[in-house]
Amino acid sequence: MTVVVGYLPTPEGSAAVDHAMEEARLTSSRVVVVNTGHYGDFSHPNYATAEDIDALDAQLTAAGLDHAIHRSLESTSAAEAILQAATDASADLIVIGVRRRSPVGKLFAGSTAQHVLLDADCPVLAVKPR
């Protein structure tokens, strides 16, 4: 089994990783972490630093989880990178972090989250930070 998780260096991204790790422990699954720049902008804060990736790798290793970390270098959307990783890995589950939105913001539900939720070929778990 494989769990794909979209990761940003944010509380939402950390919550997604935490839930993916929990699911992987319960089901003896492999974890595939996906991080990408904003449509190819690798200076964007969504693109994790080398230190962020090293810390994430150490966290997954310490938990004893089989894992891979993919950093997309293409100028695709985060949603497309997550969906492609899920297809490539024959994922059984995708985990994404979502943030609280204002009533007006809810009209536009995060475009990445919405795209993944609507277009994934497997179940999607959307989580918020505690």
C-alpha cells in the first residue's frame, strides 16, 4: 500500500504528514511525500528548503517508515504533481492539508485541495492542523 502526501512547510503541511505517517503505521504502507514550487517558482515559500526536507526525511526514517520524497522540478500545479505522484505510485490514499477559510474564501475552496479532491482516483483525506 502507498500513501501520497502533499507537503508544504506550513502547519497544514505538517498536519498532512502527521496523518499520512499515522495511516502508514496502521496499514504498513509506504509514504510518498510531494513538494513543489508554485507553478515552477522554486523561490516561492511553498517550496521546502533543503533543511525542511532533511528534517522530514529524518522524521520518516526515525518512525521506521518506508518513504520517498519527491520535489517536482516541473512548472505544473501542486495538484497536478500530487495527482501524478499518486498515479505513478498506484496510491491507496492521498493526504492533503487544508486551512481555515473565510465565508468568501469558501466560495473558492483552495484550488489545489479542490482539484485533488475532485480528480483523484483514490480516496483523499483532507486534514487541518490541530
